[in-house]
Amino acid sequence: MQYVTLLGATGSIGRSTLDVLERHPDRYRVFALSAHQRIEELLHLCQHYKPLYAVVANASQADWLQARLTECSVLVGTEGLCQVAEDERVGMVMAAIVGAAGLAPTLAAIRAGKKVLLANKESLVMAGALFMAEVQRHGATLLPVDSEHNALFQCMPRPGTDLDVQGVERLVLTASGGPFWSTSQADLVKVTPEQAVQHPRWSMGPKISVDSATMMNKGLELIEACWLFHAPEHRVDICIHPQSIIHSLVQYRDGSTLAQLGCPDMRTPIAVALAWPERIGSGVPLLDLLRCGPLEFSAPDHDRFPCLDLARQAMRAGGTAPAILNAANEVAVAAFLQNETSFMSIPVIISQTLEHVAGTPADSLEAVLDADARARSCALRLLSANRVNH
């Protein structure tokens, strides 16, 4: 029996994780659940799964929740998240908080030597060098949950070791292309938040859905892949595959290409990470190749989706540049979702922020958080100066 802390319980990854855990009551028990805003939903989850702890964003939420839970202790904020991530009773931590908010508790879990199931790609984007060094220093196990990185993980004999030692030539991340992969540039200017969050294949939260629509999600995944698999940026390719059946591929120097295929359902990579190196049931049906139809592939259009090049630019720059990229993107996407800027302004704000905010070595959490704060402040100023009337 393993105790599992689930950071980000009310999001799509959190709900899928709980679905898999519930299928294996003999193996897993929920130790802690966290939520940021959906407190009533968190209450129902706590009543059902009976964790020892719940974590919320502020004291008023904690008071409301604690009054309704008698056998669960309610904690608050980043300190509470770190506490349930590093508790000695916890065997593994699902890091599924979206954005920079997940950075500190994920790092706390790594420093406690936990098995960390990483669904919070921003942690590696912001502080990849620091994270990977801490994984080595503390003997933590870092397992990717993003479907693309989980696919690469499954297709490599020794993931995390040098590509050349494994005979790997290239990594190929597949991308659904989001809802606008075939939309003209003229029509992209008119995209609304309601359109951008309607992903054709995956059920995700609004921020990740917009990232998929701009293809920044794939840019962030490229940076994450570089850190997870010790891959230089120029050896990671991106291929549009709208059916989302092939989740990623590894190409070897002998001419072999290994791909991981499956139905587009996040419970598969979650189950892989939970039980690794074993395999357990996830609730996902087996892929029926006779019914999935033809599989299409195409190169991404960098003119229509400039976020891809911005991500490569940040990875090549190194230091805190990826943290600056991530912060500017979070600010711009939040503004778009509030109808405060246009869809095509998102990459513009990110590019301008990268130009205005000086990068520094990313050799400490303080340096990364400082870059994050400076980038957010800059992006907000740029949004104010370039406000778009809709």
C-alpha cells in the first residue's frame, strides 16, 4: 500500500489520477489532495477518498473546508503543499498544479527523495537544470506524465541517460495541432477564448487548452524533453498528428523508429507512471487499429504559430530565459481568457518580454523566481501599453 499526494486534484489530470487510483484500492491510498479555487469540488473529493490532508490557497477557504471535514486536516498555501509533498509517509507525489505555482512543492518532493509523477511541465521549463541536479542529489525518481514525454520514456531503453549511449538520433514530439492547426492566419486574428478552449481531442483546463491552440504547449514540452532526456534542442523535432494516436517517437541510428500508440486518454500515461516498472489497468480501452482510420502527419507552420520558435529561442539562450518565456505566456494567456488581449497578441507579448527582461544563471530557486517576477511585471506593462479593443 502506497500513500499518494495529489497536487492539483480538481483539474483534468487530478480527476484522471483519482480514477486510476480507485481501480487499485489494494495498492494505493490518497494521502493529500489540493485545490486552488474549486473548494466545493475538493470537499466532495475529500468526503469520498478520505485523505489525511487537504490543501487550499488561503485561510478563509481553509476555515470553510475544515468546518465540513472532521477526519481531514486542512493546510494552506505553498507551505501546506510542500508539507504534504515531503511527508515521510508519502511514497509518490502527482505534481499536477498548472503553471509556476507548482514549482516549490514539486521541488520539495524531489528534495525529499520521492517518486514524482510530473504533470507540471512548467517546473522543468522554469528550473530544468536545478530540478535535474536535485533529482540526482536526493535520489528521487522523476517520471513524466505528459502523454508525449511518457511515450518517449516508454520507447527508450534507459531514459535519462545520454542519447548517444542509447543509440538515439532524434526525439519526435507529436502535436495534435490544437483547434486551429488548419486555420488561416487571417482567421486566427479573430479567435475568441471560447473557441480556443475547445480542443478537438483532449479534455484539458483553459490555460493548457489555449497553450495547445497557440502551440506554446508543444514549445514548453520541447524544453521539458530536453531536460528529461538530456537532449540538445536541435535533436528534438515536432510533428503535427491531429488524430493523437501516436503520442511520440524515438528514432535510432540503426534506422529504427519506435512509437507509442494508444487512445487519447491521460489515464494511460498516469497508470504507466504510477506502477512503473509494472503495468496496471487504467480503464482505457485497447487501441483498435482497424477502426482508428488513417493517420496524418505534417510539419508545423512556424509563421502561424510563432510560439514554437520562441520556445526554441529560450532553450538555446539558457539560464532563466525559459522561466521568462513561461511567465510571459501565463500572463498573456490569462489576459486573453479575460478578453483583455487578442489571440495573436500572445506571442507578441512573449517575444517582447524576452527582449526586455535580462536573463541570468538559473542556479537557484531564488534566481528563477526573481526572473519569473520580473517577467510577469514586464508582460503586464506591455499588455497595458498594447491593450486591444475587442
